[in-house]
Amino acid sequence: MSDTSDSQFRCEQCPKVFANRRNLLQHVRRNHRPSSQLFRCYHCKFESKFKNALQRHIVRHSKPHKPLREKKLHICPLCRLFKCEVRNEMMEHYEEVHEVPLSKRIVSFENSQDFEKWKTGIERAEVCRFTIYSVKERKVVDMRYYRCFRDGIYDPKGKGERRLKSKGSIRIGGICPASMKVVTKKETGVVQVTFIPNHVGHTEEVGRLNLTKVERAEIADKLSQNIPYQVILDEIRTSKRSGLHRIHLTTRQDIANVQSTFKLGKGERGFLHTNDNKIQKIREKVDEILEYLQTDEQADILWNALLPVIPTIKAASSTEDSNFVPASGQVKKVNVLQKMSPQENFYSTKARRAKPQNALLTPTDEEKRATAAALLMTNFNESQKM
């Protein structure tokens, strides 16, 4: 330690300068303490420059050890032979063994709105979604990490009471390298994106996608206007012009989910809100059929097949409506006196109490057998006398 002529105290072990000697000594104790003066744990090899840190560490030794959670190994979806724990190792395996080009692209945008438009276009073109995996905040920039929505291993969080979906989990059980690293500068709002566009381990399946925020907001706006489910579905079907997108596969369940998310009131009665096992099986079968739709021709074939069925279902539901109330002009007037005249000679419908002592009891099996035997003996004796 040495001080300079301008009343500044400079550290001898690093280039830092302090305004007074007290700060310099505190800096030396915290950062340049010799190894002989470190606080060491007598249970393990832990070392610390601070005594309170050692005290917190020793308390951990007194607590019962929790079993360490085993890390799930990532399995290569291409060869199913290579396994690893680290994501970068799997990326190197893709490039070296399977010769998958994982090229990085750097794109810049003036603001976050331009980035969102670009991201939506990429997702629509590649039939995928990029979801936020991690967020980090720094003094100058904000960093967000996006990954492909098919990336990762399925981790059930429930108790196993509900069975899995027939089409299985959306996770591929491995690593999809498609990702985005988005860095936003706080002062200027400029967005810089490091983009890896290559997907591995899955194909383009429209049925696996979810509705976008914009599409869900449009459906919620129609629901707020009390537009029926069927009208919304018809408008979506007729809006299909070129290409098959997720919005064209919208079902009544999707609309009900939007209604529940935006808290727009109770859902419609009928197909969605019943617990009938048959209807549940039909819904699962419809979901399986929607997974195979990849082209406009396939969607048209399914739509033409369903058209003749819709009027029949509507007619059946209208006849089975038990809560139908006729209008005042449709109510048939009935003469009450004519309805009552044939009932004048009817007996009273009041229940009569039976006295316990006079009530008849059902005979037991033994009593039945004894009675039958007595009757046989009586008949036999009478026949002998004759």
C-alpha cells in the first residue's frame, strides 16, 4: 500500500485508487487477504474471506442432506445413441456426427415492435413457435433467450391421475438447436438478435401449434360481443385463402379456453362442457385427425365430409332441448273442470299408516318350507281316509 502526492491511496496489488486510507484497508481485507488468513471449514474444503459466510456454510452441515436430483440426460433424436447433460455438447454432436449446419445469423432492429413482426413471420414460415426460456437484466441491456417450443424433455408435474394426450407430449425428448438470443439496449431501444434457424428432431406439424396472442385477442373481442361459437368458427373457416395455418384448425375447445383465459363469462352449454365418455372419445378422435392435416386439399376433404353432418346434429340438439319455453301465443288453454270431472270417483291418494301389530311380514325361507310340508301332510292324510 502507498499513497500518492495528491492525497489518493493506491492499492499495491491492483490498479484501484481510494480517497482515504480506511477504504483502502477495507478493500485489502476483502479482496487481497492472504491464504493463511482465510476462514476455513473443518468439515470440508470450503474457504471464505468473510466469517459470516463461513457461519452460514457450517449451518448447512448440521441440516439433513436432501437427495440430489438426478439430471436428465439429453438423447440425440437422430441416432438415439449419444447422450449428454450439456446442451453445447449435443450441438457439437449434431455438427460433427450428423453434419447439421448450425449457422448463426445476426439481425438488428430499431425497436421491439419490428422484432416482434419479424419473429411472427419466422414462426409462420417455419411452422413453429419460439418461447422465452430465460431473462437476464443488466445495467445497460436486457437479454432474453428464446428456444423452439418442441425443445426439451417432458416433465410431468401432476399426480398421474389424468392420462396423457393421444398425440403425446409436445416435447421431442431431446434438444432442438433453433434459438434466439435477443439483446435490447435500454437507452436507444435497439434490438440485436443472434438467430439459429436450424430445427432438429421434429417436422412441421400445424396441429402442434398454439394460437398466437393476436389470434386469441381477435377471438376474445368477438366473444365480448356475444357472438356464438359456431358463428366464430364459420368466419374462421371462410377466411382461409392461401395456405393452412393454425387459426384454420380452431375448435370449440380453443374458443372455450380463450373465454376462460380472458374471463369473459360462462361458456356455452353443449358439446364442450359435458362429461360423456362417448363425446370425449369423439373429441380425441377429431384431434388425431387434425394432426394429419398438412395441405389445403386435406383440409377441404375434411370440411366437405363434415358439412352433411352439421345440420343433422343441429336438428337433434334442437329436439332434445328440455328447457324450451313456448311463447305466450303458443300456449294451449286447457279447461280445468273437464280435466277434473272424470276423477270424482277416485279414492283418496293420502298414504295410510299401517299399524305395527296388524302389518303383515314376509315369511322367512324356513317358514315357507314348514308351511309346504304341513300342506303335503294334510293332503296325504285326507287321501288315506278316502
